[in-house]
Amino acid sequence: MSSMNARICARPGSIGCGITAMGLLLGLASCASTGEPEAGPPLPFHLAVVPVEITVPAATTEGDPGFELRIDGQALAERMRDTLSRSGFARATLLEPPSDTDPESFARWDLPRRQEWWVRAAEKAKADLLLVPRLRYEPEIRQEGQPWYVAVPSFLFLGPIAFFIEDRRYEADVTLTLAVHGLSPIEDRQATILGEGALLLTAETEFVETHLSFLQRAEGIGSYAQTLIMPSGWIAPRTTAALDRMADDVVDLLCRNGARELGTNRREEIVRAQGTANHFLDLGTLRIDRSSGGDIDLAADVLLSTDRGVDRMRDWRVDLGAESREGRFAEPEVEGTWLRYAIRQTLPVPPGVDAVRLTLREGGAPPRRRTYTLPIPGAGGR
């Protein structure tokens, strides 16, 4: 198990922009979104996302009760699913609680029972990995506007153009923890979510601050009327619009940076799954090509470490919808303490199937297995 801590700062530096034309350009440039995480080849896994567990400490006496951060757990979970499916994984599915149990009753289930439900739901969805996100945040919001020696020149020389400058900083203490588990050890009763036998990694992401412009904070004609007599950076600091925009920024930034950590920065840990299995699919050798007859040619190598006493891979299985094929591995190539096994198969693709489900099982007692979801090129969305 390993951990990560990333501090997120939304568009820093825009408090001081606005004095000169260059400052304006920098301020407007800082308004641009950083977009989705850089998309590389998707990791060949179907990721099941558990709804976000939220912890909000008891309110303190310091904050403004009428201006406190509120994060929608459902919106966060849906954004996390969408971002992960676009930025790093073959597929991502948001799991649902029992349809015959109201949310309050489900929340009263003891932890092992709730986790058993999520495992069964992920298994039904044919997922390979389970993501358990936990959010902790303080409702108190800290904010700061431009100092007078920046705000007044902006007001005098920029006029309405200053409305676009993100001139108020909003801070809050928000931490998102992501735990990624392999499903196969849990399904095979070799591990539990509560233990570490299936845990691939944990990642922790902290939101630090965001900056909002007058246009993002303003509400009604009264806000705009005040801009005739004072700098826009001093107007509408505590509005519903500011709260909504800040909450959206928190969700967006946590999801994008969380997806970047899992799908890009930490992808090797997920691929190798050290501690939960002794083998992994060598993604550099993975090829899925369509043949002229509409079949697919699947080629991939599997690497097995012999350091822990396991000396062979046992068998493989390919599922294409209701169709399946399985077989045993041929003799491997020896590469030091690694054994390299080859899979070479031509497979018919049933109508409506857009991915291959590959299961690999190693020798040993008990045998450990891993599953993969491999999108078929040209077969539709991921």
C-alpha cells in the first residue's frame, strides 16, 4: 500500500492582477480551466465507484453560518465516475444502494454489511476494481479580496473589464481520500475491504483555494449598481452564486486531480498490483486488432514474478458477452526472476459487444486471479 498527497490550488495569483494591460491578460488567462487530465491509453480495467462517504466536523463558532461550504456527495460521485471514464480507465460505473432500502436505513447498516453490498454490486457490474472515496471538509470558508492599491486602479482604469478578473480568493479545508481495491481477492474470499489484502493504493487530495470574478459572484441588479461607486472586487463577496461556484470548483478540481493521480501518476501501481497478485498484464505488448472477417486478434504477454514461490501461471479465460473461451498457458520465456507467458487468440465478436473481459489465474494455493476489461477498437464508446 502506498499513499499520495496533492494540494490543489485553483487559478493562483489572480488577486494581484489588474493594474496593467499585462496584468489583465494574465488574469484572463488564469480564468481558463485546466481541462481534463491528459488522456493516455486507458488502463484496461472497469472501475466500480462507491458513493462518496462524507464527514463534516461539528460547526465551529468562527465561520459565517449563512456562508458555509456545502458539497453534494451525489454530484461529486457522478463527476468522479465521468472523469475517470474519460481520463484513465476503460470504464467506470457508479454503484447504487439497494433500491428497496431508503438511504437513512442503508446508512444504519453496519460497515461490513454495507461493504458486502458494494462488493456484490461491483461483481454484478462485472467490474475489475473497486474505488472507495471518502470526503472530509470543514464548512468554514475563508476569503480575501484585492488590497486597495490594486482594487482602486483596476476600478479607475479598467472599468467593466475588471468584472472578468478573479479578484477574490476563497479557501476551505477539503480532503478527498481514494482507496482502490482489487475485486478478485475479495470475491474469492482471500481478502476484505476492511483489510489490506486487496488494497492496491490510497491517494489523498486536498483542495486549497479558488478565485472568483465579480461575474461569478454577482446576484441581481444591485450588485452591478454598486460597481458605479466602488471596485467590483469588493462587491458581492458572500452570495449564493459564490457558494455554488465555489462548491462546483471544489468538486471539479478534486475529481480532475484524483483522476490524474489514479490514471496517470499512479497507473503503474494499479497495473502491477503488488501484494494482491504475483502477475500482471504487460500493457506494452497488448494489441487488439480487427481482422478482415470482423473477428479480433488478441495478443498480450503476462509477466509472473517467482520471488514469492509461485512458479507458473495456471490458465486464462476470455469473455465476450455470453461467449467465452479458456485455455492453459504454454511454456514461458524466462527473464531472470520473471516468467513471460504469451496469449495469442483470434476471437469472434458477438453483436453489441464492445469489450473483452480477460481473466488470468496463477498457480499456487490458493490461486490468485486478476480480471481486465479491454475495449474493442471501433466497437462503440468505452
